[in-house]
Amino acid sequence: MTPVPLQWMNDFLLSYNIGHALLAGFVLSILAVLPLQSRKVFALNAALFGVLFAIAPISASAFRWRLFGFVLLVLAPLLYLTSDE
């Protein structure tokens, strides 16, 4: 008896890495922050995920995710400083 559903799930998940998981978490956290309508909270969220993307092991994710983290680390303070709240 072979576990067919587990094999299908394994084949599906092998095409993703830690960068994809962090991006999914970033998008879900943005959706959670939007009802607050606070640019400061949004900027702090972006800075946190920028750090997470930047320190993720390069062997487990592609370089483009680290670059995305550096972009978030540059843009997050600008968003924080330009917020009115």
C-alpha cells in the first residue's frame, strides 16, 4: 500500500523554498494590518519581514529573496518617517 496523497503533497511542496513561505507570511500579515489603517504599523511590519528575508539562509532560498529583504529594509524607514499618525 503506497501513500499516494503524501507523495502528491511531497511533489507539490518540493518546488517551494523558505522565501516563498516568508512571502506568503508577509502577504498575510499585510492583509491583517490593512484594517488598522496605520502606516507606522505597516512600516514596522515591512521592516520585520525585511530582516527575516535578509537573514534567511542563502542555501535555503534564492538570492532574489535576500535582495527583496534589503529593499524592504530601505523602504520601511521611509514609510515610517513619512507617516502622519
